Amino acid sequence: MNPHSTTRVENPQGFTHTGGGHIYVNVGIPPQGSDKPAFRQLAEDQLVRLRRVLVAPANMGTARSTLADTGTVILDGPPGSGRTSAARVLLREYHPDRGAFHELLPDEEEELPLQDPALVENGDQLLLDLSAADDRQWRAVRSALPALRKTVHEQQAHLVVVMPHGGGLDPDLQHYRVVIQPPLGLPVLRRHLRMHGVPYEQYMQSDVTVTEFLDGGRPMREIADFADLIRRARERARPEEGFAQWCATAKGARDDRRKEVADLVARLREAPETALLITVSMLHGAHADVIHRAARSLLRTLGSASDALPLLQHKDLAERFKEISAVTGPGGHVRFQKLDYDSAVRAHFWDHMPDLRPHLGSWATKVVELNDPHVTPALRDDLVARIADQFLRTGRGDGLASLAEGWSCASASRIRLEAAVQALTCGLNDPAHGRAFRERIYQWCAYRRLRGEFAQVLVQICADVLAASHPDQALLRLYYLARREHDTVRALQALCDLVASSRRLRRRLLDRLARSDLSPPDLGIFLYACDPLSLTDPADSPRALVDEGGVQRALTNCWHAALTKLPRATWQPHSKRWFHCAADDTGNRGEPLLDVLISAADRSEEGRGALFAALYASAREAERTAPGGPARSAEITELLLHKISVAQGLGPATPSPASARGTRS
């Protein structure tokens, strides 16, 4: 294992699944009334819900005090005790407006080693979740913990480690270990029900079904899933039914219904009835009109002949729905009579009719593009998520990836591209397949030839989905996409937006660019990403990025390559931004920016004078468009000229009073 991986997201953490069902992500559209990037707002919303639903496990107070006193706590506890959720909530209690939430993933590519001091910034909140690590992985990470702890202490950051239950721990780390014990199941269930909007007088009732379910202890995830079943049972219950009936229905939904579904399928001898059963399971809750059109589309996709009977001799939809144990509600929406029966039907056809699988992707494409007022974005997302669930449930992530790629052909509509994004989102959010999808997306972005509009899909996935949970990896993938894109700047813009959200990410990008071959694509990225305002604004940090030695070296290397490899017309607009920023009276922005430019030009053994002249000419030209007027800009030009003279050995190191004021001789 390579213990050198890390990802981070500013302030909040990524997607957290705290109940049953799928996670749906609206990508690309920031929430109204928020100036935060979409990925950051979404991650924060997920964490807020986690904090509200969490019932503190036993010893949570001890863990909180250990973290407050030492900056580090190592959580141990049996699986299902809530230790990982507790870790995230503990970290979120510190500096929500300072530093970054930073999840360390010690098993993925091109990330900083845990021992690297550059991994941690002031006030960061770091999570190292090793709850599922084996002995070899735990030993590898454990050896790096003392160095990581030292950096955390120096940066006034906070670190929570979730260790594998029963794993060994070095004596000098035992002081930080806190054993988490699961809370009582009933308060956990009631908290989830309250979050689902179940009335207090209902969920506080004693119920034999609940007692039997909680008897003997349940993992937190199972309790959350059961609460979600009760919510769904309540939503479809008759008015006269109460809490006891909701719980009984939820309990029935947990039963194994494979034989029951198999018997139903065996009774359906005609293709139209079987197609209707499949369609209702895939579009569960859709309007009857949509179900009808989609079922006919499925028959055409499979090449089945249409019914030759006269129209008025056909069975009506009510009778056909009854034959498959489905009903139409008052609003015209179709559901099976039994809760969660749709998932059992989907699993049956996927498992026992494998030749159907490749056709479902083609059929889904047609359904999501149906021109019908009842085909809503939520319905499209549900359909894609249900198909994705079958691929992932049976370990066929490669099939789901191929399906998303196929949906992104050159003629793909916006709706199909959104379906492709949703399919990949499902893969990324799946605990068992997320890492494989991140690696697959890396291969696509870095090496594969991307056909049609698939590059656009990948940009959106990286910028709006991957960035919420693994922003370092999103940066890397957007960087590769930006290097390869032509006739568009989508990836470049997304990359710049991402680094604008994080000092660390901007530093990481500059370091990667400086270590590259600085080809024209790399330099194009650099010129757009080297925003002088972000480089000179210290924000809540002790110093600005441009004052850091490593950043100065990276900027100097990149500017040197830009000055020597690119036409002046290409780099001059970006140097003008630097001169304008240097002329800003806010803070002392001028000198560090000018020093970088002078050092970049001074590195050339030949043609140094021509580069200095080009910089001076660019500074003079920038005076005419300076936002603050020409006077201060002229002072910066004079200071630049003085620094050029010093670099050439033609003037004193200290500027004359006239030069310091920027007055011309």
C-alpha cells in the first residue's frame, strides 16, 4: 500500500449517506442565495444533516475533550457504532470558517505523504478513516502518525483517526485512543424519524415491531434504513393507519421476496405484461401515462411484436396493473402495493434474465428523452440511479462506466449528458466502487481519447461531484482535461474555479505546473490560474501565498517559461493583471509580484535584456488601463525599472527617494 494519498475539501466534508435509498446530486447549479461553489454548499448541507441526525455514541464527550486538549483523537469501536460519523461531527465543531476539512486517503495515486508538512495548513480539520484497513495498511499508516501529529500541532489543526477495530496501537499513541460504544438503538431510530418529519406523538409510541427489530442491537446503518422504510410506509399509508401499521409495513419490506417475485413472473406469459412489470419497477412512482409509453418503448427496444388485437379489445391499464400487483394513486402515479417490492422485481430480472441487461441502457436513453410533462428531472435521476444500482450491486462497475460513455456521443442531448453525469455520480458515491470509478475517471482524463461530448461530462463530474469529496483528485483530473481541450475552456474554467476555493489547491496546482515540461498547454493553464489577487491576499493566514518560498520558486519557473516560450501577445495581458494588482494601494502587493517577474526574466542567460525590456514595455502599457489611475501605476513602473537596473548591476540596491515615490527623473 502507498500511504501517500490525501484529498481535501474546504470547510465541510463530502457526501454522507445517513439513510436508505440513493443519493441524488444536482450538479452544475449553485444554490440560490449562496455565493459558495456548488460542491462546497452541497457538502456543507450533507454535514449539517449528519450533525442533526447523530445521536452521540458513548464516550463522545471524552473524544471531544481529547481532541480539544491535544489536537488529536484516535477513535476505536466496533463496526456499526457510529465512529465514522462521530469523527466527522467532531471535526466540524472546530473552525468552521477557517482552514479546510481534509480527508486523507492513504491508498490512492499522486498524493502527498502523510509525513509531508505541506499536507496541513493552519486550522485544518483532518480525517483519517482506516476503519476498514487491514493489518498491513494500518501498520504502514501508523508509522507516519507521529510526524503527522507534529505538523497538526504546529499548525493548530485537528486530526481524528478512525482505527480498525482491534488493531494494534503504539504505546506513545495510546493516550489519544478513545473507544466509542454504540448508543441505544431506540433514541437513534426516533432521531431519524424526527428528521423524516414523523410526528412526535407517533414515533414516541411503544411498538412491538420496533422492539423486535432493535432486540439484540443493530448497526447504525440498519437503524437508519429501517427508519427510512417507516417514512416511506407512512407516505403511502391510508389515513386511518398509524405508527404500528407503518412499522409492520416496514418490517414486511425487509423480508426476502425473491420467491414471491419469481412466482409472479412465472404467471406472466405475455411479453406486454412482463414489459409492464419491468417498467413499473424501473419507473416506480411515475405517472401512468409515462409507464404506458415506456412499456411500449421497451417492447420496441427488445423487438417484441405489438398486440394485434383491435384497440378496444385490449385490457385497460387498471386491469393490467392489478395483474402485476400495482395500483394507480389519486394523482395517477403507479406503485406496487407492497413497500419496496420494486427493488425485488428489478433484482429478479437483472439476475435471472442477463440478456436483458444491455437493452436497458438503450431503453433508458429513450425514456429520459420522452417529451412528456410528467417526465421530470427527478424521474430521470431515479431511473438512472436504479439501473446504476443493478450494475453496482452485481459488481459490474465497468458496464455502468461504458453506459455513461455511450450516452455522451457527439449527438447527445443535454438530457442524455445529464444522465451520464448521474450514472458516474452513482459510481463515485458507491462505497464499494468509488475508488475504482475515481481511477477510471483518471484514466479517461489523462490518457483516453474522449469522443463526442464525454469530455464535457467529465468536466462536470470533476467540478461538481468529485470536488465535494476529493478535491485534490478533481484538480488533477481537471488539469489533464484542460491540457487536452481544444475550442473550449470548460475544463480550464472549472480548474480555475476550484483553485479559487482553496489556497492549498492553488499551491498544489502551481507546484505541479512548475514540475511539468511547461509545454504551451501547461503555460496556458498557468497564465489563467496565477491570479495575482489570490496570490497576494493572506486572508486568515499569517502570510500570502506569494510570500512562501515554494510558491515563489514555482511562479518564477512558470513565468520564465512563459516569457521565453510564448509570444509577448500571449503573456502580456496576464502580466498586465500583475502590474494592476501591484499598483493596488491595499496592502503591500507590489514588491513580491515584481520580484517574481524580475527573477523569471533574470534566469535567462541569453536575451535577458530583451525580456527586461519587454516587461518594462508591458508595465508602461498597463498604466493606461490601471483601475486606480495612472499615478500609482507609474510608481510601480518606476519601481520595476529600478529592480531591472539592480538585476543588471546598473543601480544601487536601495531606490532613491524619487524612485521610491515613483517620480520620473
